Amino acid sequence: FFSSRRRHTRLQGDWSSDVCSSDLSATTTTTTTTTTGGTGRGATFLTDLGDTLITGSAQNNMLWYDGTQWINVPTSFYYPVVVADGATDDTATIQASINLAHTTGGGTVVLPIGTMRIATGLTMYSNVALIGQGVNATTLLCDDYNQEAILCRENFYTSSALLTANLSAGSRQVSVAGGTAITVGMDVYLQESSGSNAYYTGFTTRVQDYNSSTGAVQLEDEVPVAMTTANGARLYYMASLTQGVTLRDFTIQTTGAGRATARQYLVYVSHSKDVQIHRVRAENSRRAPIVVNNCRRVKVVDCVVARAGYNAEGFSAPSSTDVLVDGLSVLASPFGITAQHSVGVTVTNCFVSGKATDDGVWYLVVGGSGNFTLTYGGQTTGNIAYNASASTIQTALTGLSSVGSGNATVQYDSTNSVFVITFVGSLLFSTAALTSSGAGAASLYGDSRRGVKFEYGSVGCKAIGNHIADVGFYGVYVSDSRECVVANNTLIRTGADTGQHAIVIGGQTATLSVNNVVEGNVDRKSTRLNSSHLVISYAVFCLKK
């Protein structure tokens, strides 16, 4: 099912000793580097961490090959002296090395084999790489905490200029007032400052041309969503975006047993450019494990995200341009891979899968009055009040002979106002479904409801060659977006839970969903394909036969 079988096979193993010489397009040699200062041990460091590196022509550069191209890597290595026992808080030590690498012109912070506890959070800065020894060797174990575990963001913007004319979707021409600080090549961010659609209008791009006398700005990319001056639309200057950040070869997860109290986000990259996230496994978060927000030129390659929180994406790229998501595996996450009001997001060679039975998690939203019951394995609880506590619901559920004591936990997620029901022990991988009945329960969801989603005015996004299985709602969902391509995807048992379409192009505003193409997808045992606003090749129906 995968066009790049090597990627998905290698996700199962340890990356620390895996060098795939067939990937190389040039003669290479493995080199050894010794740090000459900074925080840490100052020991000899073998630069081979899953990729072959060569010495570059510049004194302070090295190159590593990511399977598609050679990338510059700083040769200043920093080794934080961490305890790595999973119990001692190593946050401050790792952050000190990140800070030193940043202030001395950039460098690579090398994490050792072991488990490092992160009690609060780490902040990444420009020209810094944070790398481990492999997803099965280096783990960042995060305490339950209401913030990002790894945050990549320095400055939002320095100032702003009001738009003097309404901006239509698809336009690249902006008229601004008071834009004397604007320069050609500057990174900018456009958003309506108020109004009900303010969240959906954010967009990051670059100034291609500027006329200071007229206030006319030519943007590098098309604007996804219309903006009105009545809502205070502004162009924000972002003169110092975080840039040149690399995260790779480690696992990051929350310590908590359930998602009700897990970290908000595990990796949150915002207002940044030229970011690489390679071979990172992020799992168990209250919201999306990995987010790329208001960014430009980002690569997310050969990563795994698992167990996102209620109504959360496994990977999300809002308000971003030129994002490549290649070889990402998304497991047991409600909304899979999403891009909102973004331009040029490509999702390819990815694997999205997971009913609640993949990790035993269900989400219960209660109503405002009345009672409800829960049914599992043919057994039904007595009436449970809509305002019952998590412990009361857990007692009722584990009292069923089909569940039993110790095989289910119930926690309340106050952030999302939802009960998180987790089957454990012998029921962790059970195929039985949990259902609810009665006015007291508004809804009950399993984990995965959508595979890949482009929405809210996204432009030129692509879902190509992905494998999407066992999602309860849509396999690929394109809403209010233009010029998107959905091609050569394999969809298995998508929409089966709800009778929804396997592929849907349309959305709330049909006039925005134009010039989209769907072609060559294979739909196996999904409910149906929706051809509204689509071009579907005859091959789809032949393959279904």
C-alpha cells in the first residue's frame, strides 16, 4: 500500500544504527567530531545517528542526507549532562544547552540514550538542532502540564499596517496604510483582527514587491480566505521568524496514564520557517501531538503521532505555506492530518489508522439533563445521571461482567469538557464497541473520525499516495478549499461507522470549493465516493470491482 515501503518498515525499529546506503547519491564517509566547549561532557561524538554525514567545504558545516537532499548541519555539538533516569527533572539542563547553542551562532544539542523527564517545557531557537539516538533509544517523558512540551517560537511580529481595501480569496494584491517598515522579501502574516471569522483568516507569506508611495503590496502566495477592512484586517511584519530548527530521532510522550490530563501539545512550531522534523514519535497529548502553525517551508518526514486528545488532530498545519508531510503514521487520533487556511501543504506516503479499539479510548460528552446508559459486550449499565462524576461512571462500567474490575478507567478532561474512557488490561485491544443511550449522553466517539482534511480556504494542497484505514467518518475531506488534489490514495473501511462518504469535496461554501481534482484512488469497503465538485477517473470504479 505504500509507495515508500522502506519508510514504514523502518518506523518499527531503532534508528540509531540504521544507515541506508542505497539512499545516497554521492560518495560519503562517516566522520567523528569532538566538541570543544559548551555545556556537557565534551566527549567524542559519532555523527552517524541514522543518516550518513560528510564533512562540508566550510569549516563549521557538515552535511547529512535525508533521503532526498543534502542538508547543512552545524558542527558545534552540545551535550547536556542529564541524569536520564526518567525521574529526575532534566528540563533546565537541556534548555541551557539549547540557549548556549543559539547564542553562539547555532549548533546541535545531542541527547543521549535514556529517558529524560521534562517537568515544564523546552523552547527552541533559530539555528538549533535537537537530536537523539533514535525513537527507541531516546525518550522525553513529559509531566502532565498545561503548556507545550517543545515550543518553537521567538517573535510573532514587530508592527502592523491596516488594510485599506477588502482582500478577496485568491488575490495576491494587498493595499495597506502606514506600511513604511515593509521591505521586499519580508515574511508577513495577514489576519482579520476581529469578527467571527478572525480565527480562520490567518495566513503566512512573504512580500514579493512593495510600492511605498501607494501602499500596494504584492504577496508571494495567494490569500486563502477573504478579509474585510470592517473587521480590522491587518498585515503584520515578522522581521525575525524563528528559522533553521531541526528536531529528530527521539520519542516524546506524556507520563500520565490518560489523555484527560496530558500535555496540551507535544511539539508546537509557530511563526517559524525552514523547520525539519524527522523521525520523531509523539504520543499521548490532550490536543494535537505535533502542530505547525503560521510557518513557511517545513518538512515533517518519517514521524509517528499517536493518541491525540478529544477532537484533536494527529498533525495540524494551520495558516502555513510550503509544508511537506511525508511518511507520517497517525494512530488513534480523531482528525488525522489537517491543514486549515494553508497554501501548498503536501501529504504523501502517510498512514492514517485507528478506531478506538487501537488503544481502547472513547470520548463521552454528556447532555444537560436526564440519564444515560453504557453498553459494552452485550451488557448494559443501569441509569447514570448526566451530572455523574468520573468515578461514578467508572464504577458503573467496571461493574459489567463484560468489563470487570480494573479493565476500564474514566477521567474528566476539563479543558474539553469530555469524559475519557480508557479500556486497559485484557480489554485494551478488544474489538467490542462501546455505545450509549439516553438523553443524558449527548455523544460518544471512538478515536479516528477523519483521515486527511484540507479546510477553511486552503489552496493547492495535495493528498497523494496515502493509506487510510478504519476511520469512522471521512477518509479525505476537502472543505471550502481550492485547487486541491486527492490522488492515488488507498481507503479501507472509511465511513463505515456513520455511513459517511469516503472522499468529500465541497463544504459549507460551494463557491470556494472549485478546481479540485480527485483521481486514481482505491476505495475498499468504504461507504461511497462523493463526486460533488470532483473529477474522478474511471479507474476508481474499475478497481472497486
